Amino acid sequence: MPSHAESSLEAGLVSLKQGNYQTAIAQLEPLASSQGNGTASLQARVGLVMAYARIGEIRKAIALCQSLTQSKNPQVKEWAERALTHLTKSKKTQKTASKNSATGFVAFDNSRSDHAQVSAPSPQKPQNSEVETISSGNSQTLPSHGVQNKFIETTVTPKNSLLNSVGYTQPQEFGVYWRQAKRAKVWQPLRKPSLIPLRLLAAGTFIALFWVMREILKGAMGLVNYTLVKLPYLEPLQFLYRNPTSFLLVVLFTAIALSPWLLDWQLANFYGQRQLSKDVLNNYSRETGRVLHRYCQQRHWQIPKLLILPIAAPFALTYGNLPRNARIVVSQGLLEQLADDEIATIYAGQLGHITHWDFVVMSLVLLVTLPTYRLYQQFSEWGNKLSKGIWHWPVTIAASICYGFWCLLTGTALWLSRLRLYYSDRLAAEITGNPNALTRALLKIAIGVANDIQKAEHTSWQLESLNLLTPVGYQQSISLGSVAGRLTFESLLMWDHLNPYRWWLAINNTHPLIGDRIQRLCQIAYHWHIDPELHLTSQQSLSQQSLKVTRQSFLLQIAPFLGIPLGFLFAGLIWLSWQTAFTLKFLNLKWIYEDWSFVTGCLLIGFSIGLVIRMNSFFPDIKTANVQTDHLLPNLLANPSAIPIDSIKVHIVGKLLGRQGTGNCLAQDLILQSSTGLVKLHHISWLGQSVNPQDLIGRQITVIGWFRRGATPWIDIQTLQTQSGKTIHSPHPIWSTVLAVAAQAWGAYIFLTG
């Protein structure tokens, strides 16, 4: 049931939409004058400004607008400043004022893209099982069936006992501001991009996947025969000594041919996938049906099979091997949380994957990785049930091995996963003529994913296992989606499109940087002479002068990896010195001539030296006087010149989120929920440590460590402390030292002994 404040706000906005301005004023004024109700009061004041302006009460509108310019919400403040400019002009020009009183206030007219307005009633949500099973993760201040102010949406933090307990600062509610920039009415086709890089990368991904699977298979076959040889009364299996290359190629090509139906079965059994009827889709987005029909008719395709997953987090994916048997899958959360035109752009992006044929290789990768991840999930569930038995550790090790294999297999498609989204974004904008809707869709997906993680208090199995094929990665959504509304998107995305080393720092990410994708969409909007949803270009020209990223800092960041080619160069110098000495009959280092393994030793020594050089800068001493607290987290994210080596010292209080039990045995899902947002945590445990951070999930903690701004922001934990005083130290610096010493010793041994 909506509260009294929500009911009053809804009634007032309905009256405003219907043109009953006096009624709207009577309903909104009590709510606007109240000190409580947070965002509801804020929205009421926005509505009052519009109502006053439309009945000619310009002075009252200006006075109220001036108070809104003092709002702590940056989006509302920006809106109020723009509205105040138009109101002042209206007051000065009598002709304009009389026109406004007759036709409505021009500053808030729907024809303008960057001013607030009251949206039309949203489509009635269908009342069937497909909808009722999942609730929207992106909560609105108003009920979904009522009138919404689509320029200010409220992200709501899930309630739980910890957040309501004494001593914990509950995350504040902030409105998310949308300009609702318009689409192109008439647009020219974009220049066709070259598909050669995408084709080559798809082929390279297949080769990499084949090679990794072959090496895993050869290792497993060798291990089985080695075990059989060591056991008494057993003989090795001769067929396991054969080269598995031909067999594996046959299996992979057969898997491609059967991928649509095999993935249908996997997703239906693992995650409850079912068919999405066109009628249900039309209830959410009529434009999507038109886009699918028009584009498929132009390409002489059958409309892809439409499927839905009953999952609250918003995402979409496409799989298949031919356009005629392609499947487009969306989650329930995507339909619930995105607007009509935004859903259409996501579907258009999925059509882009089919058009460019990258979905074939990605379907194969998903077909291989999904069962592997399912094994990890199953072992994790068994490990939780056997937590006190003798089988707990064997099952935990098996879960860790399965997760490692899943990461390895997924890693073969990282580059293709990133590149293909640039192509699909471009085609989605061209199909719909609406790059601004795609911009909003990407940001709303990030917000929805962050809300889902906060609500579930961990990363769901579905989000992680399907992440490679989704439009927005869950890891990049954690911080961006949770702090949305506390700063403008232009500020939050500055790092993504301004940092000069962002490409290198995103090399192991599954998705391209959202800011970079949105900047390209903004360029398309400018090309079609429409106002973009975000003004990243002007932000870029403003901020380029203030970037302070030195090349020395970046070289220090990559010092361990830079040491590897330098080690190779050192090995070459040694070989050249030997050749010179041998020619002059001065010295004969025969072991260099006979055994080239000394090169490996040089590579290890170079890596070790680079790791040692980076150590002090990567883990500086933390003193209480110079640490950053949680309220500065949005500002840390918005710093466009930061890189991980900066090692910003932080002291943050919040709630520890993540999977509990065996499923988080490698500490891969640790997230800190502070009063200002979410941030990923990085922890390396001692071997055999009795208490780990995973054991404290769901409790309030204090984290002291180093904040690192990369493509995925994270905090390296130094210490983690509970309210009861229990402290866990993270030995990351110690393990780095151990690794450096081990690499140095091993390299020296190889170098000296050959």
C-alpha cells in the first residue's frame, strides 16, 4: 500500500497532467512544505514550480525554484537552475508570459529534451504469472501503475535488521535525474564499420577456446593414466594417450550445430527460462515489436524466438547459430525497469549480435562455461551442507577447481565480449534512431543490477554465469549503479572516457567501459543534430586540462609485467655477450649454448624485480590522519586521473555483502555496502586461517585499506574489524613479497643450473 505522502504526490501529479493546476497546487503544497518525506517532498516542489508557471504565478514559481537551487541533490539543482533561467525570461517578457498562460510553460514543454516534465501514465503491467513472479528491482517513488515523474527516480535501499540497527548509517535515498533527451525523427544511416576486426577476433576466440580445452583435456587424460599406473593391479587406458585434437574439433563443431537447443535445455533447467509471448512483450514495449518486425523483414529473417528469465536483475542475451534459430532472452527485471523505447534499443542491440554473427562463437562459449559453472554451484551447495563433515574440504577444493576452470574458459572470450558491444550499440542506435534511449537503458541496467545485489546481499549465480553475454557487466555496475544520484552521470563517467590509460586497465574486463560506450552514442546524437542524454563531450573539454596522470605512475603500475620483456631483453644481452666472448675465445659458457632454459630464469627475475619496485607504492603505510571516509566514495569514483597505483588510503564503515559458505571460498564475492554506495573488496587469506571475511558476511564492519580506481573500482583490505572488536588482517603485501622472493629464487636457480 502506498503511504499518504505517495498518494498525495500521485494525485497531485495526475491533476497536473490533466491540466487541473489549482487542484494540483492544493494537493502538492502540504507535501512540499513538509520537512520529511525526502524525495516525495522534492518531487512535489518540482510539480508546484510547473503548476505555478502554467497559471501565470511566475513569482511563486521563481521563489520555489530558487529554493530548489539550494538542494543537495545535484540533478535537482541542475534542473532548477535551468528552469530558473527560463522563468526569469518569462517574467521579463509579457508576450512570452501571456503565451505561457495560454499554452503552457515553454520551459517544461515536451518538445524540449533537457527540462522536467510529468510523464504520461505508464503502460498497465500485465497481470499474469510471468510478471507476478518477479518484482522490480528499481523501485519508484510512485506505484508502477500510476503517473511517474520520469525525470527523478528514487533508488531504494532494501530494508533489513542491520540497516535499522543502532550505530549503522542507512544509505540515503537520492533521485536519479534523466534529461529524457529526444530521438531523431529523421536520420541518415551511419557509415558502415569494418567487420574485419570482429571476424578475426571471433576466429581467435574459437582458437583460444579450443586450445584451452585441449590442454585441460590432455592434462586430465594424463592425470588419469598416471594415477592408474601408480595404483596396483590396474593398467593405463591406451586411448587416453592419443592426441585429442580431432576428437575435440568434432565435439566443438557439433556443439555449435546444436547450441540453440542445448542452451534452451540448460537455461530452462538451470534458471527457469520460458517463452515470452508477443502480447506480453507489447504490454511493456510496443516499439520493440515494431522494431523486430521491421528489421527482420528488411533482412528476410524470421523473428528470433523470444524468451524470458524470471530474474529481477535487468539483462539480455542472444544465442544460436543462424539467424533463423536465434534466441533473444531478457530478464523480467529488464522489462519492469526500462521504458518502452529503452527496451526497444536493447532488443535492437541483440539484433546487432545476430547481424554481425558474433553470437555464434559466444553461444559456444556459453554452452561450454555454463555446465562448468553449474558444477561449481553444485559443489558449493554440497559444501554448505557438509560444512562439519570430513568431506567439506574435498568438496571445497573441487568447487575452487571448477571455478578456476570457468574463469579460464570465460577468459578466452574477453576481448570479443568487449568489441562486439561497440558494434551492437552502433547498430541499435541506427535501427531505432534513438541513441539517447540506449544511453538511459545502459545506465538503468547498471542501477538495476546494483539494486539487485543490495537486495539479495550477494551476487546471484545467474548474474555471474551469464555475465559474458549481457549488455552491462555486473562488476562495473556495482559502484556506478549504487552511487547514481549522488553525483551527475557526467562526473561519474569521467574516468571511463578521460583517463589516458583506461584501455590498459580494462584489459581483463568482460565489458567495455560504459562511459566510453555512452560517449560514442553521444557522438551519434550530435551527428544527427539531436541533444544527447549526457553532455560528456563538454565535460571532456573542461577536464582535459586538469588530468594529472604521469607516465611514470603508469609504468610503476605495470612494473611486474614490464619486467617480463625486460627480462627477455636481459637474456638476449647475455646470449650476445657469450657469442662475443666465444668468438674472442675469452669465455665459453657451454650451458648457455646447450640449454635455452636460462631465458625462463631471466623472465622470472625480471618479474620479481618489477614486483619489488612496485611494492612500496602499492601498499603505502596507512595513518589515521590521512585516510578517506565513506562519504567521499563518489568523489573517488569521479576522479578521472586516478589509477590503481595511487593507493588511496580509506577507512569505511558498512555492511559486508557476498555469498556465504563454500561458494565464496576464494573471496571472489566480497562487497562493502556503505552509506554512499557499494564497492568491491579484495582479500587474500592466510593458508588455514580460522576466521575469514566470508564468515562475517551480513555483519557491520570497518574496512581499512587502499582504494584503487580501475575499470572496476575496488578496495584492497588491510584490516577488517567487526563491532565486537574482532579483527582480520589481509596478508596481501606479505603474499606479494613471498611471490617476489619465490620468483627471484626460482629464476636464479634456473639461470645458474640450466
